[in-house]
Amino acid sequence: MNSLALQQTLKALSDPTRREILNLLKSGRLSAGEIADHFSITPAPVSGRTGCPMIKQYKKELIVSTLLALLPIAAGLLLWNRLPGQLATHWGMHGADRWSGKAAAVFLQPLLLLAAHYLVLFLVFRDAKNRNQSKKVVGLLFWMIPAVSILVSGITYALALGWKFRLAGLLYVGLGLMFAAIGNYFPKCRPNRTVGIRISWTLGSEENWNATHRFAGKVWVIGGLIMVLAALLPEVPGIIVTILAAAALSILPLAYSYRYHRIHGTKSEPDPLSKKISVGMLIFTAVIVAFVAVMLFTGNLHYRFDSDSFTVEASYFDDLTIKYSAIDSIEYREGNVDGTRTYGVGSFRLLLGTFENAEFGTYTRYTYYRPEACVILSANGKTLVLSGSSAESTRSLYDTLAVKTGL
């Protein structure tokens, strides 16, 4: 050691706080927050004393991933004159269900995803246990959200430019490949509080963590490939297979970790923060499952008839108002009208949005799922398919519209 380095080392050790920190670290690794609890200082100064090498270590990845996340903005500017004023920017399980102005779609969407990218990296870098995290795992985190940004904006631009493709199938493939990629890296993930399956049983035992992540890796790769194959199935079977695969990704690793805990126990009690994280994960999973169930199996259509027009009020979708004078023809038809969804919201309760079939070409639909009968309107040269919740209510809808329009 040269004299300058020795002088700098002695100067650092002359700080009593630094000496106390070294004494604390003798018993094991501690995060900046845990160290700060022993002193009347905030975590930021502690980080300055202990050092935070991860940002410098991954500086190149941070720059490249930022540029990739912003790449859709450059593409949007190149396509600016070809894009319409309104673009689809949000998709449900079956297609687009929300639209935004061109500026919001081109600029806001990638910027929000970039903010999410930075938030994820901040949480990962802030966790001291990730200092020794696998470089492959950290590397994956750098590319996931930029890839999502490119995929989502690519779909937005393609649909706006009139490209025809099965959106649900593309989403299944994208989700499946993402889950398979994550599963491939699960076995390499080392114990920490921000990445991986963070429940009390894995956080309380390194053996449980390793075993659970090896098992979860296989489950996620298989589940992701099943989602990719679901893109080849018809609409309803594809939805069911995707939902079951997603549920398996969450439930099976949790069940495995619990079983491992029951058989092998844990060598140490997880800290209170670990328990809070486990409870939070369970609550989050329960909320997501409840939300999906509500979206898939609930919702109604309500028809309001005014003096010169009628309005279809739909759950989870925009209302639609049609003037009676714009209606050219009206037909009552027994059975369902088949079609492929290109925009809209769909579930096992409602089918809403823009569809295509050989008979009508592109048409708008506001019906219940597989209705017993339909009302088919032609308004301003466009086709609209409606239904009630039963054949009787659909017949009543037809009779009312026939009277109102005089057709």
C-alpha cells in the first residue's frame, strides 16, 4: 500500500461513525437502512460511507436500456404524419379498450414505462443483498421493461396504421416468452428482498429459497411455453388456458415453498419486514385474482331510449348513442353472430367493441356472451349487433327499436 492510499484509509477510519459501521458489519451484511437505525443519520449518508457500486457497475446497461425504452418515441416521430389523432393505448384480455391522443401515445406511454424502469432499478440497487446478486438476473431486469415499451408501442402504431393481426394471440406470445425468460433465470436468483419469490418461508431459509426458485424456474418456463401455444387456440380456449397457466405460476411455487418448510423447517426466523412483504404479496395476489374474476364474469348492458336517439350503456366500455334517423334497417336474428374481435373488451359475460366476419366485414358489437338472439342494425352504412341478456329481452329491444324508427 503506498503512502497516499494509507493516508486515505487512516483518514476514513478516523471517523467514529465509520468505525462503528465496520463493527456492525462484522456480524453480517446490512442494508443502508438497517445501518442507519443504529445512528441519528439517514440512509443516504450511510450509502456514501459504505459505497453503492451497482450504479457504476451497470452504467453501460443503464444508458442502453434507457435508449431502448425511448426508441418508440423516435419511431412515433418518424410516423407522426401517418398516425391518426387517436390511438389505442390500453388493451384488455381481448383487445384495445382505451384510446389516447397522438402526443400522449407517442410521448407519455414510453416515458411512463421508463419511469417504471427506473423505479424497479432503484429498488433493486437499494437492497444491499443485491450487491452479490447474479449478473444475469440483474441484467434481465435492465431489458424487461424496455422490451415491453417497444412491444406495446409497436402494437399501438401497427393498429393505428391499419395492420390486421390477432392481438390476443400476440399478447399471449409476448407474455409467455417473458414468463419463460424469467423462469430461466429464477434458479440463478440469490436471496434478497426485491427480486424473486419473497415470502416468509424463502426469506427465512436460504435452502428454501434455492429449492423454491429451482422449482419455480421449471414451472415458469413450462407455463410460459403453454401461454405461447395458447395463441394457436380459438379465443375462449385460449383465454382459459392462459388464465390457468398464470394461476399455476403463482400458486405452485407458493405451495412448494410451504411444503418444503413443513418438511425441512427454517433455520432462522424471518425479520418483521420479510413477514410484511409476504403478507403484502398474498394480499396483492388475492386482489388480482378478484379483479380478474370480476372482469371475466360480471357486467351488464342497459338500453336508454330518448326521443330522437337511444344509448347503449355498457359496463367496462364506452357508451354508444345512435340517432333513430341514422338507422337504415333493423333485423331480428335467432342465435349468435360469430366474429373475431379486433378492438374492444370481452369476457364470459359481455362482448363489446369492433369485430370482423365474412358477412359484415368490420362491425360494432354490444352483446352478451353467446346470446340466444341478436338485433342487427345498419346505421350510416355501418353494422351494429346488439342483444339483451335473453331471447325475450332481445325481442323486446327489437320491438322497441322498430317502433321508434318506424322500420
